[in-house]
Amino acid sequence: MGKGVRVMVPATTANLGAGFDCLGMALNLYNAFDFQLGTGGFDAAGEGEENLLANGGRLIYRGWEAAYAYRDQAAPSVGIRIDSRIPISRGLGSSATAIVAGLCAANYLGNLALDDNELLSLAAGIEGHPDNAAPALLGGLVVTAGGDDHHQGQGLHYIALDPPDNLQVVAAVPAFELSTARARSVLPKSVSYNDAVFNVGRAALFVAAWTAERWDLLGQAMEDRLHQPMRGALVPGLAQVLESAKAAGALGAALSGAGPSVIALTLEDQAAAVSEAMCSAFRHHGIDCKAIRTTPARQGAYLAD
């Protein structure tokens, strides 16, 4: 049997309110991917097992093949298994974990010597945007920016910021899926000057508040006018879930990526109350919900022993 490796990749939450397509944060909840050279086949267990098996690991293989193609090499046959711990199609970056895992495994097993810039460029090119791929690869809170072609993974600039030790993250995960494509389909083609300025200010405030640990400013910093109001029609009770989180003591709350999950940043003392309040708000709208309590992750994708 050939060489193998296990790759661990964290869940992520993107946008964090105002930082649409440019802010993302890694979470201490990891998918585990096992790769074995010289074999074939795909297997999956855990969250979304049936969907993953039906999909056949498509995104993982895309990452695997893209890394070799970047070095003008043919990708060797590989067997893959995923231990899935991140809910799929819920706005918690499960797709990004698959792409990043494929890239990292190929980089290691193929001795391709790709650096973080190259890995991130490839990952963002496959996924179409860097806000989940960057924290999945790098860990922490990642700010990404680029030129007109940055959605295809070219010309990306990024800075990864370490998370503090005292923040908790609560994810309210409703019992329905929402594809990124559908969530993007409701967004307007253009926005007003006032709304653009509103979001620019709050995205900048979020990064400044994070750096200075001014948690009292996170509520304002996570307000948004560019995507959450439009996506509310796809996530029943979204406004009430956000308000319930803040009323229960959350520092700030936002739709997680394209949704439908909602995340709240809290201190440890408020995490339990915020979890219950958010899920209760979803249930009030007839939607079952489970809460995931975790913390921001310092470590991005890594090779396990």
C-alpha cells in the first residue's frame, strides 16, 4: 500500500456581517480527511454522510487534481475517506474544507512544494471566493482583498490575525440546507453609495475592534446592508434570531456565510443563554435547530500524526 496522510481542516464562518466576501474566521471544529496513494474509492461518515457519498468527494478530488495540474503533473490515483463533523450546506465552510484538504494532501504526498499563496490562490479559484478558503487554510481571522480577478484566486492579498483567548462562538444550525448559489442569486447587481459606505465603515470597525479587543463595538461592527436583508427571505426568522442573540447577551451576531446558520460572538458566561435564545427563535418559526458552541481556531489546515 502506498503512502498516506490525514488532513484536518477547520470549519469557517464568512462575512461576519459587514465583511462580505472579505472576512472569514476559522472555528475549532475540524473535518478529518484520510488519503491513501495507490488505492481508489471514496468513503464518508458523520455529518451529511448520505449527501457526501452521493457526491463522491467531487470537491476533494478537484483540489487534489488542481495541485498536480499547477505543477504540470498528472494526479495519481488516491483513496479518500472523510470523517465529517461540520454540517454541510449550512454556511460553515464544509465545501472549503474539502477543497483545502485535497490541495494540502496533494502538496504533501506529491512533494509539490506549494506555498500558502499558491494554495490559497488555487482554493479560491475552485470555490469562487476566498472568504472561507483563507481561514480554512490559515486559521484565525483572515482579511482578504484583491483586484477585479480576486474571485478567481488571482491577485489576492491577505492578513491572518490570531484570535483572542476569551471569545466564544455559538452557531445556530437550522435543519435545512441552503446552497451558496441560491443565496447569491437574491443579491442585487448594484448597491447604493450610502449602503456601501455603511458596510465599509463597519467592516473596518470589526477588524479594529478585534485587534483592540473592544468587544463592546462588535454589535455595531457586525451590522450589514449588502446581503443579510436580501437573504432574510431564504432564512425564516433571521431577523428575530439575530435580535434574540443580542438580547441574550451576544456581543454581535450575523448570518454565517451564505447561511442558513447564524453565528454569535459571545463571552463564555453568555454562551449557553445565547445558544438557547437563537434556537428558540428558529423553533418559533417552525424550524428545528441545533446549537454548536466552539471558539475561534488559531490553526488552519494541518497534517495529523
